[in-house]
Amino acid sequence: MKSSVDSSTGESILDGVVWKNCSFSRKNCCKFQTKSCIFALTVFLIHLSQSEVSALKLPPYISPCKKSDVDLDACVVKHGQQAIPKFINGDPKYRVPKLDPLEITELVVNQGTRQIGLSLRLKNTKIYGLRNAKFVKSTTDLVKRHIEWDFTIDWIQILGRYVVSGQVLVLPITGEGAANVTITDLKITYKYDWDLIKKANGKEYMNFTKSEINFENGRTYFKLENLFNGDKTLGDNMNYFLNENWKEVTQELGPAVGEAISEVFRLLLTNIADLVPYEYIYPD
């Protein structure tokens, strides 16, 4: 899975599909809408009226790394990891909403293959576990203006209400109720390029021109309550079957969740870079 940003329009692009107005869809597969996107729209309106005069320093819980640091990437990883516990709780001053739990209004997965014809809708969903993210590697090229960051997350838990219909392999499935989905061993690589733009206050800011997300996950665990109108025997057997065949079932669910996390991640970096001049992020 790869995503990018059109530098001329600012629109998000995933697998060649343009997503607009925070109502996202992936061709014939999945769509999601996050409350963070509503938040992003709000801060965009704030941006229109305030961006030209904004010149904040980094928040006190993020220590900048000097351009001249002999091991710049080690500094970025160290200070970045130290900032995660503070950053995850949100910071309105820097347009950062609370990220754990991350609230997703709707996530829809439609799979149509020979083995699986599954329609799964998750509503009012909360994703827990992002506070456990580990910043494991940074690759910084300030001359080419290119950065790559690697993160791992041991697990995330998705809680919400579900509606499901269709079939999994040879078995029919139907139901609606409470859902508990846990995804393990997430690996996220975020790559981005930027230009520098000078605003009316005379200071230069990072302007992201291209970004790319690589997302991988390990095992997935399911617990769907009230399957088959509450038939316990059928429901227990289906939950067992889903967990035994998790690879086939999560071919689209994993990327859908990754897209949600990735888009929020990109928006957060963009918001901070819009407020904090480049000289404060990478001082001389």
C-alpha cells in the first residue's frame, strides 16, 4: 500500500485514487471517515486566517536536533520517542487532537473474491494502542529534503459496532453488535519530501510536496458478538473460524486501518510544520 500527496492540489492519493474532503474511498474495497478529518477541516479554516502570522517554537516536550549534529538521525529517534507519550494526548495549540484512542466515524471493508464475499462496516470505532508506538529508525537528508521514519507498534485494539454480511470461504456470515479486533506487529514507514516557503512574517516553513506510507501488520484476532442473531453455537464457531483464517479475512481490513492511521499521521505533521518555522525544527 502506498499513498502520496498531490503538491499542486494538496489532495491525498492512494493507489491512484484521489480522496477529497476527508470522505475517503479505496476503489471497490473500503472507505473510512475520521473525526480527525473534521478536526483538520477546522484547523484549515484557522490556517486561512492565522497562518501568515504563526511562528511558534516546538512544544517543550519536543527537543529540536541541530543540522550540524554528527548523528542527526539518532537524535531524531531519541527525541521523537521521548515526545510520543506527550504528543499522543493531543495539543490544541499545535492542532493535535487526542490520538489514543483514535476515533474513526466509519470504516467499511468490501471484499469480493472467489473465497470471500464479505461486507463489514465498523461504526463509532475507537483504536487503542498508538501510545505504544516505538520510533525505531530515522533517515534524514536535509540537502535533498527527504526523510524516512520507521515505527513499530506491538498491537492495536479496535472497538466499535459492526454490521457484517456475506460469506467467508465456504461459510455464510451475518450479524451486528459489538466488535473487538486486535491487530499485532504493525510496521509503519513514513517517507516525505518538502520544499521551503517563505511567509509574510519573513520566516521559512516546511511545505510537504510528496509523502508515502508503507504499512504491514501481523496476526489479527476477532471477537464479534451477536452473530447470527445471537445464536451462541453458530457465533462461537464463526469467531473460531475467523481467527483460524485471519490472513484471508484481513486482506482488506489491515490496509483500511493503515490508511486511517497514515492519513491522520500526515495531517498532524503538516499542521505542526505550518505553525513552526523550519529554523526552529532544525536549528543551525
